[in-house]
Amino acid sequence: MEIREGPVGAMPCALPSNFPCPEAPPTMSEGSGLISVDYEVFGKVQGVFFRKHTQAQGKKLGLVGWVQNTNYGTVQGQIQGPLIKVRQLQEWLQKTGSPKSHIDRAEFHNEKKIVHLEHSDFCIIK
């Protein structure tokens, strides 16, 4: 894995949410409505390219964060970006997912307003 220089404390995306991706973007202006939210998706979400499709959808919406499989057969991660775009990905995680997935439910927690993005990309953690 390539490790790039980033802001003090920035870590590669191979780590959980409390360790930001390298080279986090600068602080966005006040009033841009940035939020961060953690999620977990339940159902047939492993072995169906759910992480790949989640990453692609997140990038398409201009969001940053991460996604990973759990040992419990779920997929979890964190989303950061403008409120309206985060809401769009939340709906996608609840209702759409990857073509071969079957979503039972998606749970969201630890939602908070943020001043700046803590990640520079939407990463798949393996």
C-alpha cells in the first residue's frame, strides 16, 4: 500500500473511521452543511460486490468515507460530505445497493456536523 504524506495525524484508508484518509481536503466554508455518519447494512451484502458499488455511488455523489465487510456478514462504513448528498447515499444503502444484493435494513448512527472532511477519497477497506 502506498502511503502518501498528508496532514498531521492523517492515516491511510486501510484503517477504521477514527483514522482519516491521507491528504484530507481543506476546511470548507461555514454553511456548506457537511455531516459525517456511520452506517451498517444487513442482508445479503457480502459476496455481491456491495463494497465496490457503494464506493462507486459515493464517488459519483462527491462523497468521501470508507466501506468494509464485517465478520458478522454485514457491511459497515462512514460517509462524509454535504447533507443532501449524504442523504442520497443513505437512501441508496437502504433501498438499492449492488445489483445482486438483498438489503434487509440499513442502520445509521453517530451523525454529526463537521467543519472539514476527514477523508480525501471513498475507500474500500479489505
